[in-house]
Amino acid sequence: MSKNANRQQAFSGNNRSTEVSTGGRTLKFIWIILAVIIILAICAAIAVPIGLILTKNNTATASTSSNTSMTNTTATNSTNVTTTTVSTTINMTTTINGTTTIATTSTTTACSYIFTNVASYSYSAPVGIATADINHDGKLDIVETNTGTNDVGVLLGTGNGTFTVSGSYSTGSGTYPRAVAFGDFNKDNQLDIVVANYFTGNVAILLGDGTGVFGTATLCTIASNPYAVAVGDVNGDTCPDIAVASQSANSITILLGNCSGAFGGSGTVKTISTGSGSNPQSVAFADFNSDGRLDMAVANHLTDTMGIFLGYSNGTFSAQTTYSTGSGSNPNMLTIADFNLDGKLDVVVVNAFVSYSCIFFGYGDGTFMAQTQIATTYFSEAVTSADINNDNIPDLICAHNSIGKIGIALNNGNGTFASELFTATPGGGPIGIVCGDFNGDSKQDVAITDAYSGAAKIFLNPC
Ligand SMILES: *[C@@H]1O[C@H](CO)[C@@H](O)[C@H](O)[C@H]1NC(C)=O
Ligand SMILES: *[C@@H]1O[C@H](CO)[C@@H](O)[C@H](O)[C@H]1NC(C)=O
Ligand SMILES: *[C@@H]1O[C@H](CO)[C@@H](O)[C@H](O)[C@H]1NC(C)=O
Ligand SMILES: *[C@@H]1O[C@H](CO)[C@@H](O)[C@H](O)[C@H]1NC(C)=O
Ligand SMILES: *[C@@H]1O[C@H](CO)[C@@H](O)[C@H](O)[C@H]1NC(C)=O
Ligand SMILES: *[C@@H]1O[C@H](CO)[C@@H](O)[C@H](O)[C@H]1NC(C)=O
Ligand SMILES: *[C@@H]1O[C@H](CO)[C@@H](O)[C@H](O)[C@H]1NC(C)=O
Ligand SMILES: *[C@@H]1O[C@H](CO)[C@@H](O)[C@H](O)[C@H]1NC(C)=O
Ligand SMILES: *[C@@H]1O[C@H](CO)[C@@H](O)[C@H](O)[C@H]1NC(C)=O
Ligand SMILES: *[C@@H]1O[C@H](CO)[C@@H](O)[C@H](O)[C@H]1NC(C)=O
């Protein structure tokens, strides 16, 4: 889905810096204060001896320096509230007239991952959601699709986790816009959007002007019940192309772009079967076999498989290889990242009717290990991956629509995950989910579309 595509590109590509840049400013500030306090305390403790030495010997020299190291550990306590403990060790080295002494001081601070809902924006049955900096102000913005009013809402970030509601754009009467993704389809360096219109079997393209304003939607016919979209260049012409997963058509439609912003010309629309009765609900691009060409992963909702198509970079793909997600699992959505830090992309699929997600570890050649299950407590609607605890390891953030919870599963560093913990304020009916640093503190926050309560909601990372 759109959010998938954006997120994956964030993990595998140029946006990664937004996730892994320097640690939280607040924590850093606390550390600096702590360091200063400790340095002052130690200086006070050694001031007397230094004074004595200096009095006795005028040729004495004294210098003081300190080195600081930090380790982060994460633990989940019995109420499933995860607490991260940040240990800070300061080595204070004091050299007096050639004699060196080292004093080591350790401090720990704890933080609980209780995300709170800082802002909500009312919309009619919102579903799709994607985030990017639309207006080039260095702050993440959000687009979301409203199935109640058949339009796209634009939220412009103010940089502190709140947003300015900035217009809604029709996707066409009776369309039921289900998913949204960004791309610069006319190569004017401004982000445009593509929306999958579930009831009318088409996609809407809305061209952006870079200020948060979008033009009138142009429609391009796809197939019945388009459910998810992904954007990437699949034919090596540097013009973004679009993949659309159409549920009841059991297919992926590839729309080749020519950088004009228009799609659907003769010879530019390719239909790829995902198998009889498969009902694909999620599609995403990534280079699984490191050949520099985009491959494609899909979640086949009714045939209980994750499908892989290897790309030839000419707009065509290999036949599908499928991997079982388990009988009766009904996979809803997938996300891609290197979860076990072996340098090879893995795929996580969340399921509609079983209380586990599936992780498929990649071998780096386009093939994958059979699934390993990740317990999820509840059925899952949507998933994204992001580094929630700033350890440079992708974690899982999951929308549990049926029970109105957002679950966060922290990665142990090897593709196994700690028990899910939940945000303090339930989501109502979270159906779309994205992560991004919405308040500029270098920590990944969460935004959801909550179809049941009719709102886009922002949850800030407290740690
Ligand atoms: C610990 O976390 C902080 C911010 O959460 C980050 O800046 C720092 O790099 C982390 N340290 C380690 C050793 O992972
Ligand atoms: C400090 O160094 C000087 C020169 O090497 C030496 O004469 C003096 O005895 C030293 N003082 C002490 C306290 O070590
Ligand atoms: C602090 O000192 C300890 C013990 O000497 C050492 O193991 C550690 O590496 C030092 N840390 C730093 C940041 O210098
Ligand atoms: C778990 O952490 C939460 C939040 O810090 C705290 O309220 C709760 O008491 C902790 N539970 C246990 C058993 O430590
Ligand atoms: C904590 O999570 C585990 C595993 O997901 C679950 O079995 C347990 O009921 C949860 N406990 C609470 C208090 O939510
Ligand atoms: C602090 O660390 C730096 C870099 O590792 C090292 O060059 C320096 O000697 C260390 N200083 C002390 C006082 O340990
Ligand atoms: C966030 O920024 C907006 C716009 O600058 C401001 O109106 C609002 O008060 C800020 N909110 C918080 C919680 O800082
Ligand atoms: C790009 O494709 C659109 C849609 O098929 C077509 O109308 C347009 O003429 C094409 N532009 C170029 C430069 O080929
Ligand atoms: C795309 O590339 C594949 C593999 O090189 C080749 O078999 C196929 O014929 C090509 N298709 C087109 C349309 O160029
Ligand atoms: C993964 O890491 C966790 C935490 O360090 C450890 O308990 C577990 O055994 C590891 N699992 C594998 C398969 O390496």
C-alpha cells in the first residue's frame, strides 16, 4: 500500500536519515545537564587536593577531561509497557603533574513507550494515509483518503506534532478512495499523489504545486476494486511508475509513467495476475536480489500467501513465487525492511484472521525462508516499520482495527520481537498507519487514520 511504499523507501533509501539521525534533543539536553552536574561535583571533590598540590609546587600542571558512553536497553514489564533505560557512563580523567586518575560515574534514566494522542483531525471514514514533506519546509505533512466524502485531505505539519488542515480534493463521485501514495509524476520536483478508487476501478492522479495545493484529479482506469498502490521506477527511465493491487480482479496493474503526470497511454498499462481468487490487498516495491532493479511483493488476502515478482527493469516481472502465510491467515498488508540486520531485505505480513504476523527472512537473491510467526495478541489490519527506539533497528507498528489498538513490537535486533505494547490512547478503529518524525525531535511518531471515530490522529513518541 501507499504507506508501505513510502515507508520502504524510507528504510532502503534516501529518507533513512529522517529515522536514524542523532538522538532525541530532549534526552541529549538531559545528558548534557547531567554531565555538567557530574563534572562540577567531581571538580569540587578534587579541588582541595589540586589546591594543596598547587600550593606546594608551583610547577604543577593540572588538566581535566571526560569521555562519555551510552548504552540503551529495552525491557517490557508485566503490564506490557516497554521501558527503555538509557545508561550514561562518564569517565572523568584528571591529570595532575603527570599523574592520571580516572573517576567513572554512571547514571540511568528510564522512559516508558506510552504514546499519547496529541492531535486529531476530523474526516469522514478516513482510510489511506501517507506522509512526506509536501511544501519543502522541512516538516512532514500528511495526505489521507476519506471514503465517506470521496476526497483526499491535506494536513500540513507545523513541526510540533500538530497540523494545519489545508484543503480537500475530490477523487470523484462514488469512488471510495482506499489508498494513497506520493510520487513526482510530472518531474517538476513537487510531490503529486495517486489514489486507488475502490468502487470505480480507477486511480486518481492529483498534481501538486509544492505548496500543499493539488490540482483536479485525472482518472485512469485500472481493474475492479483497486485496494493498494505503490510507486517506483520499474523500467529504468527515471519516471515514477505505479503498481495497483486490485482485489477482486486478482491482479496488479502496472502503469508506466512518462514524466508527464498522465498515465494510461497505449502500451503503458500492464496487468499481472496474482493468481485465481487471490484478492491482493497490499503491494510494495523493493530490490530483493540486489540487482539494482525494483522487485515487487504482494499480500494475497484470500490465498494466504505473500507473492514475490522479480523485476527486469523493463516494466515486466518474473512469474510469481509464493510463500504461505498459513491456512486461514488472510494476509492484509506487508512491510519491508532488513529486520535481522544481515544486509538483506525481509518482509513482514500482518494477517486478518490469526493472531500472528509472518516474517519472511530474505536470502538476498530474491528468495525467502518459510515464514516465522510473530505473536500479535490480536488480528491486524495494517502495519508499518520504523525505528521507534533509536537503536537503528526497524521495529513493527501495527493497527489492530477490530479492537482499536495500535501495537508496537520492538525488534530484539535479530528479527525476533518483544511482546507488543500499546499506545495509551486507543485508536478507535485504526485502519491506516504511517510513522514519521512529526515534531522534529528525531524520534519516530505514529499517525493513523481512524475510520470508526472519523479522524486522522497523531501519536508522539515519548522516549
Ligand atoms: C541511545 O538512544 C539515544 C536516543 O534515544 C541515541 O541518541 C543513542 O545513539 C543511543 N545509543 C546507543 C548506544 O544505541
Ligand atoms: C611536579 O613536577 C615537577 C617537575 O617535573 C617536579 O619537580 C615536582 O616534584 C612535581 N610535583 C609533584 C607534587 O609531583
Ligand atoms: C571508561 O573507563 C572504562 C574502564 O576503564 C573503560 O572500559 C571504558 O571504555 C571507558 N569509556 C570511555 C567512553 O572512555
Ligand atoms: C510498568 O511500567 C509502567 C510505566 O512505567 C508502570 O506504570 C508500571 O507500574 C510498570 N509495571 C511494573 C510491574 O513494573
Ligand atoms: C501482554 O502481552 C502478552 C503477549 O502478547 C499477552 O499474552 C498478555 O495478556 C499481555 N498482558 C497484558 C496485561 O496486557
Ligand atoms: C576520549 O576518547 C578519545 C577518542 O576515543 C580519545 O582520543 C581520548 O584520549 C579520550 N580521552 C580520555 C580522557 O579518555
Ligand atoms: C504547535 O505549533 C502551532 C503553530 O506554530 C501552534 O499554534 C501550537 O500552539 C503549537 N502547539 C504546541 C503544543 O506547541
Ligand atoms: C505521456 O503519456 C500520456 C498518457 O498516455 C500522453 O498523453 C502524453 O502524450 C505522453 N507524453 C509524452 C511526452 O510522451
Ligand atoms: C524484459 O526483460 C526480460 C529479461 O531480460 C526479457 O525476457 C523480456 O523479453 C523483456 N521484456 C520486454 C517487454 O522488453
Ligand atoms: C534474538 O535475540 C533475543 C534477545 O537478545 C534472544 O533472546 C533470542 O534468543 C534471539 N533469537 C535468535 C533466533 O537468535
